[in-house]
Amino acid sequence: MGQSPSTPLQIALLVLFVLPGVTYQFLRERWRGPVPGERDLGERVLRAVAASVVLDTLYLIAAGPRLVRFARHAGAGGRESVAQQPRSAGLLALVLFVVVPAVAAAGVTWWQRRRRPARYRSTPTAWDHLFSRSGPCFVRMRLRDGAWVGGWYGSRSYATSYPQAPEVYLESAWLMRPDGSFVRPVRDSAGIHIRAADTDVLELLSPPTAAAPPAPPAAAVPAARTTQEPE
């Protein structure tokens, strides 16, 4: 097995080959929003390494001789050499590891949003969009066998977000009629957990008031927000 980097020059070279791409990839995901093609960690690491290679190549083209002289000076003098010019070393690290990757990430994100504005959103899925904008409300979901389940989505409830599988925890469960209307709260209910993969319809129903639900909305009233899970 190879030895881990020990000298300041070896550590600097390792950071130079890794950190620019990591910064670029992180900011790209932050500004563009996650996409299904980058759920795998290996795919994300590969993209970060590729970005580091591209950025390091541009660094060598733009300021190769200066970087080589600085690296030789730091390698010959060790820590004392870097300590003698901390501002120059800090400024160089800030530009190479943060500023340039951030500018590159912002430019690529802006360019892709301009070309394909419908593909890049900070909210990755309709599920996240639905629950990120909803307040306390009634939730009912139709299972794939046709049965309805539902309850109250309040401050103690929780809905998962991407990249986790869509699931919701309702803080109180309600008895449901076959037509999907609410009957009454389940006695001593401590909540109900529902997986979206087991359902084909999800509805959010606004309560009469913003307080705790005194009564469910009428079954005949259409849902204010509706989404369907794919088969």
C-alpha cells in the first residue's frame, strides 16, 4: 500500500487535484438542485474528479509557471516557506479552491438554465414541491387495492424529501369510508406511516381553520392539491 501524503507539497498537490472539483460539484448541486442521474455516490465522485482535472488543466494553461515556482518554493522550504508568506498562500488557495470553481459552477448552471429552463429546479420532485408548500391539512391516499387511508398532517408530521423514497408520517390517523371521506379520528392514534409506493392517488385537503382540525372537509369538496404517483 502507498504511503499517505506527509509533506506540505504532497498535501497541497492532493488538495489541488481533489478540492476544486468537490467545490464545483457541491455548488452545482446546490444551485441546480439534485437530479436522478447523480443519486449514486460513485457518479458524483467521478464528476468531481473530472471537474478537478478540467480546472487543474486550466490553471496550468493560465498560470502554470507561477504555480510551479510557488510549488518548488514551498517544497524546498517546507512549512517555514509557507509561513513566511501566509497571505499569498491563503489568497492562492481561496482563488484556486473556491472562487474559480464557484464561478465555473455558476456559469454552467446559468447556461443550462437558459437553454433548458424546465429541467432544472431547486425542488427536485413533485412530492417535495407539494409538501414544502403545504401547511397543516388533511391528507388522504388511495392504496393500490382501492382502500383509502388518511389523517392529519400537522406540526408533528413529516414527509421525506429527495433522494429518499416518498413516505409520509401523519400525526393522527382517521377512519375512512370506502368513498374516501373522513369519519373520525382513530382513538388513541399515535400516527400513521404511509409509503407513496403503495398508493396511486394522494390528496391534500385544506381544513376549515388553521388550528387543530375540528372536523374533516366534506367528501364532496374536491382536493385543493392533487398528485398521482407513477405506476
